[in-house]
Amino acid sequence: MVDCGSTSNDAINYLNKKNIKSIIIDHHEINKPFPRSNIIINPKKNDGYEKYSNLCATALTYFFLDLVIKKKNYAYKLNNYLIYVLLATVCDVMPLRKINRILAINILKNYNVKKNISIDTIFRLKNKKNKITIDDLGFMIGPIINSAGRLGASHLSVKLLSSENQNIVNEISERLIRLNDKRKEIEKKILDKINFKKIEKENKNVIIYYNPNIKEGLIGIIASRLKDYFNKPAIVITRSNNVFKGSARSTKDYNIGNLIKLLCDKKIIQSGGGHNMAAGLIIKKEKIKLLDNFIQNDYSKKILNLINFLEYDAELSSSSININLINNIYKLYPFGNDNPLPLFLFKRFKILKTTVLDNRHISAILQPNLGTSIKTICYNCINTDLGNYLLSYKNQINIIAQVSLNTWNNKKSVQLNIKDVFI
């Protein structure tokens, strides 16, 4: 079992009765009594390996296989697949710190996209010509590969990553890109139907959203969108056949994985598992209200006097926005979870021009008091207060933004990624 099994005591007991041996390789929360599996590889067992608890299950599997190959003296080059370790690390939103950071730096520095038929094909079909980046993995390759599983066709991703036949890879890549576009459309329709104003008015500590019509494969991404929008933990629950399944995404101050264990002990949910930022659960419909009440109280006890606002790292003058600033910031590269691009406050901009992209994002040209105009982008902000300000506000605004390097077809330019505005 990979990326699961740490709470599967009943399943492991069943396998043991059938004399079937098992290995669990997992990084989710695990609690005593542990499943009676033959081998459990999980750094969260509290047996001296806690410093590796930020590794995703793919990384743990890689190190396990690497050890087997060395012990058996096999002539097999496993490091050709290190790119998949980084892909999984990024898509599972693991902290880009310690070993993960070392892996990311070395993999990105040495990786040649031409050596991987699947990734090279996706790059070509998406007209990408740059050296591979963390953003490529997290926002393009990962979602395209994951789209199959989200829409009930996960076998396509397996075929894509295991085939060396260019015709097959071309056909599946094109199909997956179409599936990902379809996933985006479905996701937008779901988000358009959510009453954000009502959720905002309720002002709960943790958002619990139930909709029996959301596809099971999409509840995680909807939970992530709600978490990002409100900057609060979010759980989205749907009905899958006769089972009610939930997917949770949390903020760094509230460990959702520990909560799942507590919910299991209290018999509020039937089963579940996860880590500090993400989790899944199965629950009976009649207990959803109980779940809501319990979580709101638990959050209030653990998180005292939390003010929900966006913090920035420093205030900068608009005249400092240049390639030299970018070069200094990018000494901290690669950026990702727990190592984000710094946030800066910039004051006194006027909005010259705005363009809506893909019905989701807003591109804006801003004019500072002094100096030349600056290109900006604000992601997933259509139909939000932030997006409405960017589209309609005529007076000066202050912005909180990341300074990033926009690379397209090997052409580089400075861009601001807007995270918030205030008047």
C-alpha cells in the first residue's frame, strides 16, 4: 500500500487472516495500535525518523527501491525517475525544505525534459520551450496527469507514464489535456454555484460544504479553492454511490491530519486519514452537522485570537521592481510550500488596463506614481471582491504582490502576482 494504509487496521487484519503479506509505505498520520502489517515505512511512527516526515509517499518509495537495488546489486538506474519524486512532492504540497529542497535544486539543475517521453510530449503539445520549473510541475504537468483520475479514467495516466511508444504517448497526452480542460470547466461551474457571500456571512472558523452532486475526484480541488479564497480550512463532502466522502484542505496553523484521528476516536466519522495540510474522510450523512459543530469548537480551542489577514514581508518602492530585484529574490529558488515567493507591499498604483483570461484570471497594467507601467496577474479572482476592484476601481490602490519572473518561449520579463489590494 502506497500513500495509504496507516489507519487500515481492519484491512490488514483481513489480509493477515488470508496469510497475505503486506508492506505499507505512507506519510500520513499514524497512531497506535499500528496496523499489523509485515513492514510499515512511515516516518511519523515516532521511532527516530521524524525529520523525514516531510517526504511524500513517492519519495519514500523511491528511497525504498533505491535501497533494494543496492542491496541486491541490481544494474538499474533508478535516478532516471527522480523527476517523478519532485512532481509528487510539488503536487502533494510538501514543504520545499531540507531534503525536499536539496532534491528540487539538483533535479531541476540536471533534468533534461527530452529524456522523458511523457513530459517532453506534454511540453511540446503545450508549446513550452523553457527549462522545466516547479510551476510547470505544479500547474501544468501535475494537473494534466491528475485529470484522468479526477474524472474516472486513471488508467490513462498509468499508460502515459509507462509507455515508450510515441504514438500512444501522443494520443494519451492529447486526451489528458482535453480532460484537464474539461475538469477546469466543471470546476468553474461548481464554484459559480457556491454562494460565497453566504459562507462569508456565516464567518465560521472552518468551512464545511456539502453538495452530493460534485464528482468525488473534484472535491479535493474545490476544498483547495475554498481554502485559498477564505484563507480558512475547508472540507467538501459529496455522495459517492451510498457513501458520503469528504476531502479537506487546511492552513498551516491547523493540523487536519490530527483532527481526523480525533474524529475517528469520537465515532463522528467512519474512517479517514491525512497529514497536516490535507485529509480525506468517510462519514454518514446524519453526522455531517455533528462534524461541523465539533470542528468549529475544536478550532476555537486550538487557535486563539487568530486574525485572518494576509501578512507581507516588506514594503518596497515601485522603482525597485527590476531584474536585479528578481535575481536577488531567486537566490531562494525553488519556491513552493513553506518556501513561498516573498510578499511585498507597493503603494499608489492606478489601473490602466485590465484583461480577463480564461474567465478565471485578471491581467492588469498598473501605473505607479513614478516610473514606467508594470504588468501584473491575479489568479482565480473572477467574481471575488479582489477581482471586482481590479476591474472597476478608478482611484489609486495599494497592492500586496509577489515579484516573479515570467518566462514564455525563453523570453523573460518582470511580473507582479497580485494577492490583495487595499484602498
